[in-house]
Amino acid sequence: MPSHALILGGARSGKTRLGLERTEGLGARRLYVATAEAFDAEMAERIARHKAERGEGWRTLEAPLDLAQALRGPEAAQADAVLVDCLTLWLSNLMHAGRDPEAEAERLIEALAVCPVPVTLVSNEVGLGLVPETPLGRAFRDAQGRLNQRVAAAAPQACFVAAGLPLTLKGAPLR
């Protein structure tokens, strides 16, 4: 069974860098599953910068909504390892599209259970700050917390990254 991992952290904590390093260490055929969408020029520039930082040897699959389908698809099956970046944007996309986050989380967990290659999932830990001011903000924070808990329970490895330093939460330290 492939060893899946969840990497949690705050914005610019180094979680994606750790995910890239782990995935690169798992094989030459790497798949980057992107959940971000470029709704404005700044986000388009950010996505282009991230793609350039990945460098050679990565295939990219955009899956802003259908993450479970992406993990069940031929691109994932043909890879040595998969990096999903990130669950936070995926959840935001789901909520914006009016989809049920709990049902989609269940589909994701089921897809992870049958994915034949190691998957590293990056997600923000959004529950460490102030209580959001709006009902939508609180609903998002709560849904993100539940999603992170479900993925952490399903993954043999989990870590929290702060200031570029990983703290192992579950399983062996990520490499």
C-alpha cells in the first residue's frame, strides 16, 4: 500500500516546498495536481511562478473540483508519486460551487484508499487564528478543520510545518 502523507501549515510556511521534496524523492514520474484557479492577474502570476519553481520532471493536472476523480485517473496511476496542492483551495472551490464538502471529502478518502501510488496532500491549518467574523468564514474554517482531520486519519504520515521546519504529527518523519 502506498504511503500517503498530509502536510499542514500556515501560509508561506514551507509546506509546499516539503511536499515537492518528498514527491521528488519518490520517483521520476511526478504528478502535480493543482487545485488553484486563476480568477485574476495576480493569481495567474502566482500560478505561473509556482509552476516555474517546480522545474522539469513534473506533469500538471488541474483539478479545482474533481480531486477524487484525478486521483483515480490514468495520470495518477502512471505516476511514481502525486502531490496535491492544496486542499484549502479545493475546499474553497467546492464551497463556491455549492458542492457538499462532506460528501466530497468522503469521495477523496475513498480515492486515496485505492490510489496505487503515494500521494502527498498539502493543506492550510486555518484554525489557529481568530474566530472568523462572518458566518461564511466560520463555516469555511470548520469545514477545513473537519477535512484536515479526515485526511490525517486516512494518511499514514502527517506533519505540521512552521518557519520551514516540519514537526511530525503521525508516522515516520517526511523525507
